[in-house]
Amino acid sequence: MMVIMKSGYSQEEMDQIIQRLDEVGLKGHQIVGVERTVIAVVGSIYPELGDELETMDGVASTVRISSPYKLAGRETKPEATVIKVGNVEIGSGKTVFMAGPCAVENEDQMMETAKAVKEAGAHVLRGGAFKPRTSPYSFRGLGVEGLRLLSQAGKATGMPVITEVMSVREVDVVAEYSDILQIGTRNAQNFMLLEEAGRTGKPVLLKRGLASQIEDWVLAAEYILNTGNPNVMLCERGIRTFETATRNTMDINAVALIKEISHLPLIADPSHGTGKWSLVKPVALASIVAGADGVIIEVHPNPDHALSDGAQSLNFKRFRELIEASRVIADAVDRPLWPAAAEAAPA
Amino acid sequence: MMVIMKSGYSQEEMDQIIQRLDEVGLKGHQIVGVERTVIAVVGSIYPELGDELETMDGVASTVRISSPYKLAGRETKPEATVIKVGNVEIGSGKTVFMAGPCAVENEDQMMETAKAVKEAGAHVLRGGAFKPRTSPYSFRGLGVEGLRLLSQAGKATGMPVITEVMSVREVDVVAEYSDILQIGTRNAQNFMLLEEAGRTGKPVLLKRGLASQIEDWVLAAEYILNTGNPNVMLCERGIRTFETATRNTMDINAVALIKEISHLPLIADPSHGTGKWSLVKPVALASIVAGADGVIIEVHPNPDHALSDGAQSLNFKRFRELIEASRVIADAVDRPLWPAAAEAAPA
Amino acid sequence: MMVIMKSGYSQEEMDQIIQRLDEVGLKGHQIVGVERTVIAVVGSIYPELGDELETMDGVASTVRISSPYKLAGRETKPEATVIKVGNVEIGSGKTVFMAGPCAVENEDQMMETAKAVKEAGAHVLRGGAFKPRTSPYSFRGLGVEGLRLLSQAGKATGMPVITEVMSVREVDVVAEYSDILQIGTRNAQNFMLLEEAGRTGKPVLLKRGLASQIEDWVLAAEYILNTGNPNVMLCERGIRTFETATRNTMDINAVALIKEISHLPLIADPSHGTGKWSLVKPVALASIVAGADGVIIEVHPNPDHALSDGAQSLNFKRFRELIEASRVIADAVDRPLWPAAAEAAPA
Amino acid sequence: MMVIMKSGYSQEEMDQIIQRLDEVGLKGHQIVGVERTVIAVVGSIYPELGDELETMDGVASTVRISSPYKLAGRETKPEATVIKVGNVEIGSGKTVFMAGPCAVENEDQMMETAKAVKEAGAHVLRGGAFKPRTSPYSFRGLGVEGLRLLSQAGKATGMPVITEVMSVREVDVVAEYSDILQIGTRNAQNFMLLEEAGRTGKPVLLKRGLASQIEDWVLAAEYILNTGNPNVMLCERGIRTFETATRNTMDINAVALIKEISHLPLIADPSHGTGKWSLVKPVALASIVAGADGVIIEVHPNPDHALSDGAQSLNFKRFRELIEASRVIADAVDRPLWPAAAEAAPA
């Protein structure tokens, strides 16, 4: 850590800072520059140190130097993490498709969608049973019945399933039915939920918060990793910006940067990232090319009758077109699609 | 709701939309403009309708017309909500001060701070027992022991207390010790927690999410109100923007706008809203003038030794100066300080 | 336009609004909904109308229905605009590369870079002569001498050139030396400059403003189109958000959306969009896949000695790798690279 | 400057950096920490150095330590800058009101408004002659005729006047008619305009850019100061964020922070900062309390007939109420209103 002194600090102020560092077992080296004096702090920095020092007289600001990640960074583990779910490997260098309806609505819708996405080439089945909705007056999901229908459709088609868990109270029941636990964007810094999900040992897909900086997001992953569960995927699903023409702003830089700084798999969610079905295909392809290990797509038999997020859902035909276009692109960047579920595990 | 048609839509597309509206019991009136045709939808609109219609052919976009609020809006309840906590009334037209350390650290720190803020004129005692921290390696609070110390300090000084609840699992124990339940910014859309907190019947202070639009925030309050608990305060604590010179951007417009659109009390949090102790005083005063019913301030005996948020905490002297300056300002805008706890309930 | 009335408006307020519309030659149709009453305004809406009506008593808000674009939208001109510059066509369905140093520094640097990017396969040569710099104490470009060196290098290698014009005063001299005029992000709403650049008749590349919504950006293009100059390219170069891990946030959604709503060519600038050379390649590829008609890349013989934007510049080897990877991707999406300048026009 | 090395850098990489620093006359001191090694660079750092070093192998990032301001900072000039315009002093510790219509529309409107705002207590008369408008199809001002009408109204009422200059070409004519030159938010980084405006020697009011960080904004002021013109006022007028309930987000933190870091006067513009007339009063008062040296307010005889920005303009009655409320507040914070123009210079 670097402590940047105000111009015109007093010797007494400097002494107090050096003494304070000494109290907590750290060493401070003074560096006198042309305009500014800086103290380089050496030793085991703890997270609160910066805040503490910034309240001391004479201090202009502090700058953290060391990486805040202990487990998620490439520096500590250069090789990519590969997560096995059923017959599918995520992060292996092959591109994975997760698809299904935003919300599980009933048995027919779920089963019909499962068959359609599997046939098109999807590997993992998604479907929401517990739905976080901005308004309490919106449809909030079927709950456990939704979990049951999702799991049943997954088994019938030979696909592992993924669904969101919204509260520590539902962690156990979701883990019972689902192969992957999804943490949604509104719970991206619900730290108790992160830890509970981590403790199940099941793979966790962690969506980025609407206002999470990349550092916040990877630190949230550390909460899960820190429980001893290494199976964490990061999911870029768009951030909130001033742009209103799209529902969110898909951060394509983050897709590329995560693959550079972290060994964890990165899944792109262009359905939420754009909020507009016509943009899902170009942005899904772009994400694959930028480095995503997979994509997660909302698919619905009749998007105009969907109980949730219809505007960003693909119908079956459009999903087939997306997967065909992705195949070409994924081959071109040498990260071909994972063998289709159809081939790997017949229903 | 208005459905805006694409230029060049076909009659068949129009017919299908009108029919779809008919299916769900709504009436569509066509309005042909110079450039665009619009369908005005009349009837009981449900939240998903816009999304559904936007996937239909011929539709350019939809615009919701009716207010999304059923309980929090001034339109349904013009008179201000006043919340009674102990001897203090929040939202009464008198200005309330909540103060205390970011985190409860030990008995001495808590008791010393409680006495100091009470003497200075504070009405409600704050203190964090469960701390949401961006990094899992930061100090995360004393938990139930922290609740106990906070409650004890509140009783000793005759002040009601407020503390954060981070998970549905802790709702009961927090409600046992605390007079007000605080929902933090990272849980601002943790809807299950909102409902659980609401069900306790205790007053709830709901912080705005880092990326919550004012509408999201008031809808989150609806989750609590919808449980039958009318005692909700909204807390503006800064939003995340591109500005990095301050930790967050205090949205002073929101302070004024909330008082215009909602009957709920508004508490300003300039400690988090600025992240810099030297800005706490001017921004606290500004918030009172803009319409806040109260402010919540981080105060610590030795900010440079605080285990959390030292950089934005006031020491006792600075807190006394703040409250003296606030007294003058609050009188000037005719929303004087609530009588000091000292006068209302001797320790 | 729709005028949304406050609940509880009076008949007198309604009458005044209808009368006001009548004064300006518009017709207002009342639509009484379950919760709200709305006035649909029919006729030639002018841009200020919304603001005017929103100040009238009884009005809650107004919503514009018609498209704000007269010239840039797909609705008025469905076929793509193709811009010819020298032997290169931009927007033709083939992918174009513009490359060169951020700033022209001297004859050797400019000529060496021109040769290298041409050999690698670039089509248009870029180079900054007038440099907008955040600090007045940074290097601000060689001015007219820079224009001369750029033009000379373009001629020597048979490539058309592009450079930024920062002020109405330099429009003529820049137009004398450069084949394309670039409007930078800081001048994205410098409307007088837009019009002056438009009046030269030369192709104009219009960068998106740091805080420009897509609508602002396309309306800025209307300023140029409105001078009678149809040769406008839009350039996505990243927007400013809360994320600080990258210099800007490349808005990949905007790349796809612009191609949907406008007939103008779209050029992606991953150098500024990321601010980090290691991200330039993945984000350039992603942009091509998402629909960009071309990319513009900063290339420098020795990025670590560059006088401007070194951190985001590619050296020659990395640029060659980028263009080879792009070739594969561009073929895969059936928008192959435009024939190399080398083939089209030997130096 | 601090150069932070990647973990696992090689000695050769370190040597090259030290040598590079040596080439440009700087000294690098190595500091080996527990996790990271850092090079402290001592000497006259130039603005491009960080970018250059970040492209070198082995470098993770760089951190600038010294202040980027040479002229605008409190560190170099602790005492407040006071700007005299006519009989009015801005930055003197007394609060100043600037008021008038968004756009000059005709002689009657201008004169009537001038008389009304003067009578209410305003000190400086504003009025737009050259109007930057997002759409080229909006009213763009009367140009020189507008300048003439504004100047005439100022003289008739004894108030100095302020108006926007949009282009280097109009600097002279605007300076001929206006006492203060205003640089608008869209030209906040139009550096050539900043310098031209500076060279007139007239006071300049510099609005913050929609996406300007505080540092960008103060550096833009340096462009003006660097021409030898010390008479620069900074104007906070709201930034662009994700919030859409208000037109912009007034950054009240910035008002307080600017007064801490800079000696320049700060003017608040709650009309643009909120975009909603009903919020102008509370946010104006808040700005004064937070430290603003003055406010600038849009006032129009009939906001619902205004040719520009009607929704955020006050009518005469509301302006009088604002100024009366401000008087009380300004007295309470001991920065009373500057003596009314009426008293200082009878018309």
C-alpha cells in the first residue's frame, strides 16, 4: 500500500502514521518526491488499512498495490478451472449452451422447451422457479413445483439443469433438484447466500451485480471459493448505465478481461445483457468470440405469452438459428461447441 | 398502456394484437397519427403485459402510463407517514438524527459512542453487528454479541436502536434486539428479506440499491408495505456513477423527489453518500434543506482505528459541530430538530 | 405524443391543454383509462412540445411516440449507406480496417507505421494531428505539420487517410489533407463543428460521446446529414460507466442496435473502447461479429515510447495477428475483409 | 508515480524499466513488498508517462501520485478567487443569483424577465442566444440579435449579463455583448473553445461535462487559467447517470468537494441539474448550504410557452419564492445574499 501525503504535512503527522503502522506490525518507507511524499507500506496489509489511514491528519489518499484476490486470480492459479456437470464440461475450451424459459410455467411449456433446446444442441437446461421481480405484483414463479418440473424435464432429455436460488432458506431444496445453483444479479452481494450456496459443494453460477465493478464481482466469487467449493462460474449479464435503448449494457470488455485475470469459467447472458430478442444473436456471437466459455439464453415456445421476460426470449426457430451461427463462429475461434447433449446422452 | 406500432405494420399484425388484448380482457383503441399508429390499452394492466406485447410482430415499443405503486405513492395516500420508535417520531416534520459506529467493536467503544452522540443531540443509536463487506477477508461484525452490545448501549442512554439485517435467517434475532431493521444497499432487491423484515411489524429502513432507479427503490418498499407493515423509511445513501473522487454520488434530487412522490419518511446517509468525512457535514446539511426527515451518521471515537468505514466516520467533536450546524439550518427551513433524547428520556 | 394526466386533474386543466394544443395546430384526443387519463396528440409535433406541456397544471408527464430521426433511420431509408473513399467502400458488407498511430509524431514513425499496417492488410490510414487532451500539459499534436506527414504517408502507401478535426477553424485545412474527417468523442455534441464538417462534403466519422445515449448520437449525425452530406459513419468507442478496470465500456449492444435502426455504417474502436492493448483483439473480433462494418485500431512502432495513448496501442506484430484473426472471423460471418490496400493500389 | 510490477516479472524487465526512466531523466526506486514489487518514480513526471510504462513487459499498472492541477488547486493558491463583474463579486463569501430565460425569444420576453428577476433580487442576467440542441430540428436561438436583446435588458436593469458561446467563431461577438462567457456542458472538453474564451480575459463560467469526472472538469478549467485568465467559475449542472426520473443527477458531493480542492468559485445550476421545476427550489437551497458561491436559474414569464427548457423553468412568482427562501438559508450558513442589484445600481 502507498500512503500519499498532503503537500505541507508536518513531521509530527508523518511520525504518527509511521507509529500507527508500527502498532499493526507494518513497516513504512518514506519516499520524498518532487511534488509529493509517499509512504510505501510493507507487510501483511489488511483490507481496512486504507480507510483507517485516510482519516489521519496529513494523509491525502492511499493506494492499494496488492491484488485483492486470494483464490480467483490467475496469479495464484494460472490454469483454467473446468467444471463438470453431468456429461458437460464448462471451461474446457469448448463452448457450452444453457437454454430454457425465464420462468417455469407448467409441465407442457417446460417439457416442450427442453426437447426443443436439446434438439437444437443445448447442453444445460435452465428455468426459473423462484423469480426475483422488481414489482411485488409480478408473477414470482412456481417455487418448489417449478423445481420439480425443471428437474423432470432435465432428466427426460438427459440435460443437467440450472435454476436460481433467492434466499438461504431455499438453498437446500434448490440443491436437491438442481445441478447448478444460480445467484442472480440482485443477490450478487448477498454474502450470506453466496456462502450458503458455496457450502452445498454444487457448481454455482454467479451473475454480476447491476452496479458491480469487476473487482466487486470477483470478490463475491471469493466468498464462494472461500467455503472450499472451487466450482464457480462468473456470468456477465449486463450492467446498468445511462443508456436506455437497451435494458442493460452488456460489458464485452469484462468478458475478455475476466478470462485474462481469473481462471474461472465465464458464461455470457445476452438475453438479460440486451433485453431485446433481436440483439441476442449478435451479442451472443460476440461474447463467444471475446472469450466466453458458454452462453445462457432465454427460450420460450411463445415469447408473446411468456409470464416473464418475453421481450428478450427467443422462440425455438430463432434459438436454432443462433446455435447454428454459433457453431460456425466457435469453430472459427477454435473453441467448438461441446458435443450436443443429444449425442452425449440420449433421452 | 400505449402500444407504439412500427411504421409499415400490417393490418394482420394489428388484428393479432387487438385479439391478444381481447384474450386477456383488455380493450385496445387505435389512434392513427401523422407518423405513427398507437394502440391505447384500457383495463387492468398486469406487469408482464409490456414484455409480452413487445415480442409481437408490428410492435415497436410499449409505454406504461399508470403508476406502478399501489401503497407507497402520494396519489393513494397524500398525508405523510409518521413512524414512532420509542419517543421519537420520524416523518413528523421535525428532523431526526441517527448516529453511531459503522460496526460494533466492543462494549467500551459502543457505550462511549452512545453517550457521546446522545449528549450531542442524537435520537436513534446505530451500530452494525452483521456487516456486509465486499471482501470476505474484511471484518464482518460481531454478530449476535454485537446486537447485544448495541441494545445495551441504547437502553443505557434511552435511545432506540437501528441495525442491519443481512439474511432471512437473522430477521428474528435482529428484531429481538433492534427497534428498527435496516436493509442494506446490497440487499435492496433481496425480495425475500424485504418480506421477512416486513412481517416482523417493526419499522424498516430501506437503503437504496447502488444501481436502483427511484422506481425500483419505491417498488422494493412496496414489498415491505405489501406485508401489511406501514412503517417503512427510505434511505438515500448515494448511487454508483462514473465519479471516483467520492465513494458514491449522493442523489440530492432523489431526496427532494421522494418527498414529492411518496408519503414515506426519507433519511439521508451522507457518510456512505460521500465516503469522505470532510464532506459529511455539507452534504448532511444539504439533505436536510432538500427535504430529508432525518440523517444517519457514522460516528466513531477514533476513526483512524475503526474496523470498518473509518474514512467516512466523524469523531465526537465533528459530530457535535454537525449537529449544531444542523440545528440552525433545520430551524431555518422550519423543520427543527426533534427534541434531544437527553431531554426526552434521561439515561 | 401522449400527455399523461395526473390523477385528480380538473376539467379546467384538461380544457387548457386542449386549447393550448389547438393554438399550435394540433389535435388532442382524450382517452380515459382505469387509473389514468391520457391525451393522444395528433399532428406535426415539434421538439419543444413535451417540455412546454410538462409545465402545465394537471400534466404528469409526456411521451414522444414518433421517431426523432428524419434522415438517419432505417424507416426512411432501409438500404445501407455505402461510403466510397479512394478505392475502399465502407458499409458495403465487407469489413474495413483503419489503423495508424494515435498521434503523428514525426516522418519516420508515420511512414514506418503506414507501411506496416498496409502490409498487414489495413485499408485506411489514421493518425492524429490535432489531439484533444484532458490535461493542457499533455502533448497536443503537431497540427498542420502532422496533417502533411499523414497525407504524405497515405499517398506513399496508397491508402486514404482519416484524422480528427477539433474546431471549426481547422475544418478547411483538415479537409484539404484528409479523406475522412473524424469528430472526436469530446466534440460529439459540438453542433457547429458537426455542421461545418458536414458542409465540406467529405465523409465524416462521428464518434459517440462519452455520455451520449444512442439517440443523442444518431441525432448528432442528423446535424451532419442535414447539411446535405450523406457520408456519415458512426463510431462506437466506449462509454463512461462506473467500471474502472477498463478505460471505457465498449457498448457491444450499440454496435448491433445501430445496424438495426440506422442505415449508416458503424465503425468500432476497440482501442479507446477498452484502453488496454490486451483487450483490443478480442473486442475487435467481437465487434465485427456483432455487426460492425469496420474497426479503427491504434498501432505504434513502439507503444512504450508513444506520445499519446501508448497503453492501448498495438505494435506491428500484434496488429498483424489481429488482422489474421479478423480475416477468419469476418469470413465466418460472411462479411469478409475488403481486399487489402496492397492489392488494390500498390504503393 | 508508482509502477506496480506483475507478480513473476523478470529481472530483465525491471532493468528495462529502470533504463527507460533513466532515458527520460527520472529515477526509479525499487520497493519489494510481500506480494508485489513497486517502483517509485521520482522527478518531473510528464502526463504520458503512465501510458508509456503500462505497455512495457512486466508492468501491471501505474499510479499517479502528484496532483494534476497546476493552477486551479487549493494547494498552490489557498485563498479563494473572487471575480468582479460589474458591481457584483462572485466567490466573496456572499451568495450570488444569476437568472433569466433559457433562450432569448424577443424583446418583450427578455425585458420583462430582466425586470422581474432584478426586482426579486437577482444579480446577474442570463439568456441564451446561441443554443446547443440535441436535435437539429429544435429552436437554436436568435444568435447575434439575441445577444443584443440580452445586453440591452442587462443595461436597462443595471445587471451584468452571461450567455453561452458555442464556437471559437462566436467568441469575439459574444465577448462584445456579454460580461461573462458561458461554456456549456457539451463543450466542456472543447479545448480550443476553452482557450479562445480564456484569451478574451473576460470571466468564464465553465459547466461540467455530462460525463466529466471532477478531475476532468478542473483540468478543463486549467486550459482557461493557462491562458493567463484567472477569472474562471465552475458550474455544477448535473451529471448523466442511470437515473431517469430526473433529467440529470445533481452532484451535491461535487459542490462541497470543489470548494475543498479548488480556489475557484462554484455556481450551482439546479435547473439543468434536476430538469424539473418543482425540484429547483429544494436543490438550489441544498447547493447553497453545501457551499455554492451562487446559483443560476432559468426563469420565464410563461414556462409553458418557452421555446426551450420550459419544463425546468420557474415563473416569476416561483423565482421570488426561491430567492426569499434562499435569503433565510444563506443567512443561516453565514453566506448572505450579495446586495440586490436594485440597491447597488438603480436602472
